[in-house]
Amino acid sequence: MSTPYIPSLDLSSYIDGDEAQRKKFSDELGRAFNDSGFVTITNHGVSQELIDKLYRNIQAVFGLSPEQKKKYEKVELAGQRGYTSPGKETAKGAKTADLKEFWQIGQEVTDGDPIKAEYPDNEVLEELPEFNEVTREIYKALENNGKHLLRAIATYLSLPIDYFDKHVHNGNSILRGIHYFPIENPDALPDDAVRAGAHEDINLITLLIGASADGLEVLTRSNEWLPIKAGHTDIVVNVGDMLQRLTNNKLRSTTHRVVNPPRELMKTSRFSVPFFLHPRSDMDLTSLESTIDEAHPKVYEDMTAGEYLDERLREIGLKK
């Protein structure tokens, strides 16, 4: 097993670089996704001012009263838009719900694409108009970064550079603002209650922009939990289950968790904003022929992205 290699990659060297720089970026991204399963991305074009504004608004949302937040909880949408209250999401295989609440923003189709009919409208937060604006801006910025990263992944997989483009145009991506609320009475918690149980993401790749406190840990290929320190301006990127299925485990979905803070910090909040880059529902996740051979037999049954998302939402308790 190789030592986990966790590079910090300069996205501008891929977007604006020459052919050699783009190839180097693609190779390092692929290597990282084989070793540790994640990278950090610098020079991603999202200003610190915008990140700070995002986190101010995320904190303000969860500072609203329970009655105000409940107005935006639409159970029939399986947590895919608006507010989701505590106790609703459970990591796959876990018995106790995560200690969190969250707000989700989805795709806004503006070019007449018929796929608009598949997506519910976003919940417009009346109390904080700036929240709607800043999350929309962040969504588009991270979606654009994600498209460049998928192009680099396509090159690494010896696919046409635009292989993912049509699949993620107006894709079913989600921006999730998460509040890991204060733990007021630690002694009353079940032994297995954590802020986010060990899990893998459902989507192609996840882009995590900042966090207000430590707690995120990633399981390395050598089966060790590696803490990711908060407070930087980089974007942390990891592989999700859909990309793992497509590549027949060549690129492995990253297992991660958010652990409870030390006892003296349990009464404090943690905020986090991941962007889950999803394809359109009709994307075929059948494993690529190039990833299947005698040493690597096909692992997964054929399935579309929409079918897989539906299956996973039921597994984690958001959909009945």
C-alpha cells in the first residue's frame, strides 16, 4: 500500500495552463484519488470575501427559530430542497441519526432544457434575501470548478476530455449548508451518536468549501483516520460512489466522518458547506469497459444515476 499522497493542486494551472501543465494536473489528481481519495484545490476563483459572506448567511439561517425553519421543510422532497431538521439523516448502516440539520439548494435550469421538469423549485428564504443570492453564486462557482475537475478526470481515464460535459450540464447537483448543532448534554447521547457517521458520498465528486471548525476525518487506504484541519480557503475534493461505480473501483469513493468535538467544545456549533456534483438522472453508470479485466472483474450491476440516487436516499432515511 502506498503512503497516502495528499496534494494541494492549483486549479488555475489546469484551466489556464499549457498542455504539459494540464497533463500534470490530471495525473496528480488521478494519483491522489487512488491513494488518499481526496485533494485540496487552490486558486479556484472563489474569493475569500464570498466565502466569508456564505458562512455568515449559513450561520444566520440556522439561527432562525425552529418555527421559521420548519416553514421550509418539505418532507415530500426527501431533503433535496430547503430545510431538513435534526434526526432525519442516518449514515448507511448506522442505527442513530447524525447530530445535524441542513439546508439544500438545487439546480436552477435557465436555458429551456426540458430536464427542468424533474427538479423542484428551490425554497426562497424570505427572512434572509442575501442568503438566496450568495448560495446561488457559490453553487455556480463550484459547479464550474467541478466541470473542470471532471475534465481532468476524463483525461486520466483516457476518455474524451468532454466525456462528462453532457452528463453534468443542468445536472442534479446539490449545495448543502450543514449545522452541526451544540451538544448541550453529552451524557444523554447514545454511545454511537456522532455529528456525521462514517459514510461515502452518493455523487460523482464532492467539493467542500471551508468549515468553521475541525472534525472532518477521512479514512485513508491504509485504514487510518486522517483529520482534515479547518480554517483554510482551499476546496477539498473527494470521489463519490457514482464515479466509483463508473470506474469499477479504479477511483475509490472516500469514506469520511465528522467526529464530535472534545468535551469542552461540545456546546459549540460547526458549520460546513459541501457541493455534491451529480449528473443528470439518465447518466448510465455502467462500469467503463476500460476498467474491467481479469484482475479487476466487474463489481457493480448496471444502473442509471437516477436509480442509484433513489436507492441511496432510501438507505439513509431521507426517502421512504
